[in-house]
Amino acid sequence: MLEYLGTRPDEDGKKRDIEVFTSSGLSVETREQRRALLEEWQEDFREPFQNTNFIEVDINLSGDPGRDDLHDALNAAFGSKPFVYARAGSTVKVYAYTDMKAAALAKALQKLDHENGRGGVLQRADDGITARLKDAGVVRQAEIKAAVSTERGGQYFLQKFIRANAGVIKSDGEELPAGQRADKAAEALYASWKADFKTVEPRNVYHVVFSAKAGTDARALLRAAENVLAEKVPDHKWAIAHHPETGHVHVHAMILARSESGRQLHFSKADLYDWRAAFAEKARDEGIGMVATSRMDFAASRPFNMRQAGAYERSKRDTRYSVSPTIAQRVEAKRQAAFEAKTIAAYGAGISRGWQVTATMTRAAMPGSQAAAGAAAFLAAIAEVAVQRSDLRTTPASRGEGTSLSPSVEKVNTLIGLSDRIQEIVSMELSPLELRRKIAEVNKAFDRIDGSLSKTEDKQELAGIREEMSGLLNERLNDVRVQAATGGTEATDTERDEGRSLRKKEQQAKTQDRANEQNPRQPDKQAASGKKAEQQADRVERQNRDTQRSLDDDRER
């Protein structure tokens, strides 16, 4: 990687050294200097380690498979990795070595909410094991009950499994000797498993590319990239170089994964977006017109990878090969830059606001640009799609054929209509009470849509859309409440409250009049009660004055 950063081919194809800059401010220009830099970095490299992930699984059998059938099914399900198991009737308990990330499974098990069921990484792991066992026809359901990711923990739970279960059988089909001490059996068994443990090569460096369009000032881009690294990984070592031979301007960075304090660097999708946003900001500081956008900003269809594209192209040339309609549709939609209807339906308002922000930022960074016009055009495109719901279609998956972007265009149209309604509500001048009523109407509409869905994945997708829209409405409601608290609300709320208060006072007066008619002595009691209240108030006021006077005397002393 470092050699790639520091060398580029010349006109004859021979490699030549180029300048590499480091986080410590040094300039590295020769192979010897790069070798010395690498030796310095290697002191912080993590050594390869063995994967020690173990899981305990409970399996409910379907039918009554024989021992050989069950043994073969378990070996197929656990990928011929070492394991032990014990059967009791229609239940089988398994303790197995696995390639799955046991730490993530253990965390999911700790947070398991029995009301919401097993979801996420835990459910996917369960489903994978269950599917492999169902292929053998011997299982109804498999559930992971425990997971451990350390060598010491793996040995402890193996010993515990052997002690808790009778008739434990190994993955080679042999039964553990009866009467053997559990600790000795676990120690010998674990030692025999080590030959199957996978060695993990830890990630010691990350490769990050910062790029911009052709014609961008390379030095300015290099400074922007360095500023991002200084801000995002201040205690990590890094090296950076500009590669000038391609059309677009770009710099390569190599970042040491472990910081000086021992913290390991990880990148999630959210982290990558934060880095892109920071890079765009630093680029603008250097006079480069750049704004970070995402697939969501364009309402773009899902991306495809090179393997999917290659399979799709091969299927068009040779009928012996085929790809699923989903892959064909995805590749064609992405190549044609098709809008994704569900994205517009769910996030159209947010996308529009984001593009207005993009226009403002780009206009400031690049005076005279067409960013504002572009944002307005994008807004108009979303409005046009919302109006022309009946014509909402994705790019054809093959020539001459148009396919619906969603399995149910009607539901997409309903969502678009609801999205339009929510945008209208957000832009209306309403009192808090009126806005709450509108929100209740929107929630009822979402309930109706949810009731019309049958697939779990559709319901989950709708839940995400609903959460986004609810956040938008609640944000507007909070704004209206703040205005009400600071006196900036509409007159309708004040008038309504005053009217309600006046009606309440009138009703109280009428009730009191009727009570007075029935009891002529009531006014005297009211007068006495009022006088007593005044006396109580005077007494409290005198006590407060005496207390304050005492405090003043204490301060003087």
C-alpha cells in the first residue's frame, strides 16, 4: 500500500518515486524512506490471532431422525467445524465453534426483548442455521442461546456443557467416555479443536481516497484532505500523496488503524458520510466548490456491484446464463439514473430541503453557479412525480418492457399522497390543537396502509417511513408550542383559550347564582371565606418579612 502511494508509472511504464507527506509533517520521497516509515508503523501493528467464537444452540426436531441422519445434518449445518451435541427427546443442544461474530451475538442476547422477539443479527443467525438444518429435513427451529468470543470463555462453557448434558457426542460421531471428569474432557477436546481454528489477520491500515472533478487545484485538495485527517484522526499516524496521472484530481491516504492511545479505528456507514461532509467543508474552505450528497439526496435507485453487472451482461449475451429480475432491474435503473418512487414518497420533503441547503452552500463556495437553479429543478421534478402518480414507472429492465418500480404501485401512490399531505400540513399556520388533530389524521392513514400490508418486510419499511414523517410533524409541533409559550402563536389559539375561559367563568357564575337562590346564606359564607383568605395572606407576608429581616441581621453580624 505504501509502495502504491509513493510510486507512479512514467511515460515508459517504469515506476518513479513521488512525494508522500506524513502526519508528522515529514516528506517521504525514496524507497528507503518508505521502508523506514513502514518499520516505524509496524511497531503498532496488531499480530494475527485465532478466531475463538463459540455458540450454544437449541434445536427442536421435526419427526424422529436416526442418529446417523441427525449427525450428518449437524455437520452440514455447522460447516464441518468442530462441535459437540446431546439429544433429549425432540430437543438437541449443540455447542459449536463458528465463523460468526460471537461478540455481536452475545450483545444481542443481552439486549433480547422477549416482547419484540429476536431480531437483527440474532434472527439472521438463527434463520441461517435453521435453513441449513431444514434442508436435511430433521429440524423445525434452531435458536442460539449463548455466545462467547474468548479462548477462556470458550473453554469454560465447553466444560459447563459437558457437565450439564448426558451422552455428549463429538462431531466425528464418537461419544465422550462416561465417568470422565468434565474439566479433563473439555481440556482434551478443546486442544483437539485448535487445529480447526481460523487465524484472523487484523486490519492494520485503512486506504481512503479523496477526489474531486478534473481541473480542481490539486494543492488545495491535498490541504483539504490533510485537514480532514487532522480533525478526524488526530492521534493516528497517516501518509498522503497526490496521484496526478488520471483525469479527476484525487489523493490517496493510508491511515494506521491503531491510535497512539491504542484505540482501534472503525468505519461505519454513518462515519463515512461524516467524513465526506467534513471533506466537502474543508474543500470549501480551500475555495473548492463541493457539497457532500448521498443516494437519498438524488432519490436514486439502489447501486449494483461489478459481479452483478457482469452477470447481467453475460445473461444478455448468452441465454444459458440468467439473473433475477431484481438484479436486472437494479442495474438498468441505476444506469438510467432513475428516480426511486418509494424514496420520493417517503422523503420528498426532506430531499427538497436538503437540495435547498446544497444550493445555498454551493452558491457561497462557487459564486455564479447554477446550483440554485438545479435545486429548483429538483424540487419541480419531485412535484411532477407526485402529480403524475399514475405514470410512476422505473426504467425498463429490458428493451420494450416497462416494469413497475414497486410491487404495489397503488400503495406507493398512497404514500406519495400522504407525503404531499404532510408537506401541506407542515407549511400551514395552525394552532397546537389544530396541528395535533392533523397529526392524528396522518396516524390513522398510516394505520390503514399498515393494515393493507401482508409482508413483514413491507411493514418494516412502512414503519421506517412513518418514523421519518412523524419526526417531521413532531418537529413542527414543537416549533408551534415554542411560539405559543413565547407569545408568537396565531390569534386563533389565544382567542379560543379566552373564549373557553370566558364560557367557563359564565358557567361558574350561573351555577353560583342557582346555588345562592337555593341558599340565601351562601353569600355571607363566601364573604367570610374571602376575609379569612385575606387574613391568611397577610400572616404569610408578615412571616416572610420577619424571615428576611432575620437574614439581614445575620449578614450584618
